[in-house]
Amino acid sequence: MRSTHPDRHTYLTETPIPSLIWQLAVPTIISMLVTGIYNSADTYFVGQISTQATAAVGLVFSVQAIIQALGFFCGHGSGNCLSRMLGAGKQQEAEEMAATGFVLALLLGAIVAVAGNLFAETLADFLGATDASRADTMAYMRIILMGAPFMTGQFVINNQLRFQGSAMYAMVGLMLGAVMNIGLDPLLIFVCGLGVRGAAIATVCGQITSFFALLIGSGKGENLRLRLKNARLNGKNLLQITNGGMPSLARQGLAAVSTLLLNRYARIYGGDAAIAGMSIVTRILMLNVSVLIGFGQGYQPVCSYNYGAKRYSRVREGFRYCLKYGTIILTVAGALCVIFAPTVVGWFRDDPAVISIGARALRWQACVLPLLATSILTNMLLQAIGKGVKASITSSARNGIFFIPLILILPHFFGLTGVEMTQAWADVLAFLLAVPMAYSELKHMRSPAEPPLS
């Protein structure tokens, strides 16, 4: 892809925006879809075992969200920063930032793996496991936790590659892990008779495969070499990673909290069937939104690099282009989910109670799905240009600022229906917050030679 361009700077600052975004976005969209599929693979195959097993996988999703949050914190924090450094011609600083983000992710992943297994029983109860699903929850979670360092590490390398404009290497690394996971799931679950343990082993094997594939890819072409000797865990670098990564940590961390609360209220009003149904809907929505996230992640290196190079008109043009097509994509996806909701939920678990609850929740969320284009892309814009506080606010909106109060209020008045509709209303409010945030930044983002926005 990049071989037709003389160098990274020319490629990212002179290639026409539509062409550049699609070149970077297509591999990333494929990566996100594949990641979404293999994240959903456990739910699909475990759904063939029992409703309790499906509920267990849904409960442990909160733990996986925390691990992902730490990986994205280090990956987006270092990736955004190193991309702006490269745009400004600071090669050595960029190499140190890449190594620092990678080492920090491995350390955080190791801490989670050890602490999580030490307190696994308490954690399972805290997540909301019922008597029927506790054993499966414990079995699945313990193995998932052991893969935490590889999960955080792969997210860092993947994001750093994307922010350098090497989306193809990032895609291949994730795809190899996805193929490994999907291939091992039925073999370990059914042929070897390992049940939920087999699903967890397949997931960790996929993560290890992606980790080493991405590590190899990081040493190819113009990509920054990850050298541990370049790591600088000092206050300056940690502050920069925090500024760029805090929005991701807030978004993913609050996703874990919101999932925990969702599961707790689902258990109160519908038991394991409700937990399973809401878990399935979460995975379905992740698949739909993954297309938009992949599209936006194709835009982020364009945004951060050109912002660092003071090519502000390209930053604005890219945002408008992504917003237009992102909204179209999610409108089509939302319409299909509304029409075929029971069928789609039934693919994961053929249980009338699960399908009934899941279909209602899916339709609620699908109706407002197009609004996520504005919310998510605004967050990516703010994060890529280093507006850490604003980005943290927008990233916290749908899963935290609005979701948490709503999940505490709506079920009290509407019961299970309140649980099903909470995310939809949170998405509406997040959209209303994002619009003025995006407009204010784009309006003032110009060099002295550029005219103001009309």
C-alpha cells in the first residue's frame, strides 16, 4: 500500500483525503470486524452449551473490558503522541514513546493477571454470578485473566502501527489471532469436551498469536522498532500517555462498569436469561459499531499526523468525510437489526426467553445506532489532536455520564423494559453532547493563513 509513496510524510499530508482514509480504513475495518467476530465466537459456541454458560461469558465481559481499557489507554496514549511527533519530525522521541507505551502495557497486564486470579471468587460474586452460573464464570475468567499481558500488549502494538499509517500490518496481526480463536473454539469446547474452559483457552491462544504476529510486524518497513532499552517510564512520558490515553481508559473502563450494572439489573428482573440476552445484544452491537470504529481509526492517523504538521484543513475535511459515510453505514446496519432482531439473537442462543429479551433490547439500540457516528468520531477527533479533557468527557458519555444514572433510574420505573432501553437513551444524550464539542474545535482549528469556518 505505502510502497507507491516516497515517504510517510508525503503519504499522510498530500494523498487526497478520501483515498487516504479508505486506504487506511479498509484494513482497519476488516481488523475490527474480525476482532468483533472472534470476540463473539465464544458467545456463539458457548451458546450451544447452555443459557448459564452464555451468561457466564457475558459476566466476564466486564473483566475483558477492563483489560482492553488498559491496552487502549497505553496504545492510544502512545500512538496519538508518537504520530504527532512523527508529523513534527521528532523521530527519537517517537521511538521512546512507542517503547514506553509497550512496556507500560505489559506491566499493567501482568498486575491484572495476578491480582484477578488471587481474588477470582470474590470477583465472580461482584460481577453478579448466580448460583447456576458461578462455576462457569470462575472457570472462564481464570483463564482469560492469564492472557491479560498478551491482550494489553497486542492492543498497544496494533494502535501504534495504525498511527504510523501501517494499518495493513495491524490487520494481518489481528486476523491471525482471530483465525486461531475461531478454529480452536469448536475443537476445544465440543471435541475435547472442555466446555467454557475450552472457549477461554481458544481466546487466549488467539491473543498470543496476535501479540507475536504484531510484534514481528512492528519491525517491518518504516515502522518504529520496539526496543525495550528505549522505554522511559518517567513523569513526562507517562503524562503524555495519560493525556492521549485517558479518553480510551474512560470509555473502556466505564464500559466495564456499565456492563456490570447492566448484568446486575438484568439478573434482578430476568435472571440468567436476561443476562444472556443482554450479553448477546452487546456483542451484536459491537459488531455493528466495529465498522464505524475501524473507519474512524483509519481517520485518526490522518488527523493526528496532519494536526502535528499544521495541515488543519485536511483534519476538517477528513472528519466531515468520515461523519457522512459513518452515518450512512450505521443507518443501514440499524435498519437490518430492527427488522431481523429475533433471528439475529437466535443465532447465538435458541432459547425463547433469551430471544424475547434480546430482540427488544436490540431494537431499542438499533433505532439510535446512526447517532453513534457523531459521538464516536467526535471523540476520536478530540483524542487525536490531544484534547484530553474534552475527549475524556465525550468518551465517558454513553457508558458513564449518562448510562449509569439511567440504569439506576429506568428499571425502577419500567422493570426489565428499563434495562432494555437504557443504552438507547444514553446514546441520544451522548449525541447531543458531541455536536457542540465537535463544532467548537473545528471552528477554531485553522492556521493564520486559513479562512475561518462559515
